[in-house]
Amino acid sequence: MKAIHNEERLARYAAENQLNAIFDAATIGMMNIVAYENGEAICSPGDQLDHLFLLVKGKIKVYTTLPNGKSVLLRFNEPLAIIGDMELMTGFPVRCMVESVGETHFIAIKKEALRETAFQDPRFLTFIIKQISNKLHTVSYVSSLNLLYPVENRLASYLISIMSEDPLSPSLVEMRTDLLTDVAELLGTSYRHLNRVITQLAAAGIIERKRGAIFIRNETRLKELASGNLYR
């Protein structure tokens, strides 16, 4: 993590995400920008967060680790996602792992600052309620996806979820062998079975596996396989 001291960028992020509709001027004045690199952990299970984080650039991956040591993918989030809302309202430690997918920027606000200002503001409280409600809906939805859909559908959903939405960005996903093992675990399958599914999708011309990466060759077919069921 690194801090970015840039008042102009902070003002731009606040305007782009209409933060003045959520926070008062005093709270906005206490915000800072922090940046994370690809794969860097924003928070881990057991952490006690002292900030609320608002994602304003990039994408994050959220997953949980079960008592048996296996991990389960919960969702990907894009702006304006929030980290620390559950912990802010309950005082509980972090329960999920949150990682940066590519470079991410967050607006960070100290909890003490929120308690002094935003906790009395209905706009902020409404925003928090909507965020928590959305997370509960997503967890229920993704649980069904992980339990009831075949691996090829889950893989398609995963690939669509992590693809860049920049039309100028190449449609590829890094997929080294060690990363593939992690993906298999997140999707609730074995490395061998996931490898078979990737081979099948490549044979169908939907993806191409080359030099440790997966290239999306037929995004339309991939979305059809995902059937609108994304980890978001």
C-alpha cells in the first residue's frame, strides 16, 4: 500500500463518485487516497480495520477461507465498492480476504472521523445499509452459483468477471500453473478437472491458452456460458 497525496485527484474521485451526496464537507476533508498493486492484500481475516475504504479505481477480489483450509470465491467488486462497512457497524474483525486485481485506488477515511461526523448523517447511514444489503444478496447468489452450476459455467463467470472493461485492453487473463491451482480451489474444483474444462473451451474456439495466459477468442460464447451469472 502507498499513500497518494494529490488534492486534485482526490477532488476528482469525490466528484466522479458523487461523494457529496453521501458525506458532508467535514468528512470529505478528512479523506485520503491509498493505492494497492496487483495481488496485494487490502485486508485479511482477523484484521481490525481502522479505516473505511471506498474503491474508486480498479477491481478487487473477495474470497473466504473455510475451516478445512479451502477457499471459496465470493465476488469481484468495482467502484464504488466499500470495504469495512460490516466491521464499522459491528466492531467485528475482518472475515474475508480482499485482494487487488491490477492496480486499485481507494479513498480511506478513519473510523474516528466517521463517528464524529457521518454517523449522524442519514445519507451516510442509508448508503451503508444499501452496501450491506447488496453484500448479503451477493453472498446468497454466489453460494447458489458455486453449488449448482457446472465448472465450465463457473469458469466462464470467473473469466468474464476479471476481464478488463477497457475496449483498448487485450482480452487476456494471466493463468500460470500456480495461479490455476488457486483458481481451481476458488471455484470449488480440482486442478485436473479445471484443466480439462480449459482444454474443452479452447477446442471449441472460445478461449486460447498460450504462454501462461488465456486469451478470450469468443467473448459472446463465453458470456452465454456464464448466463449472466457473474461473481459481482
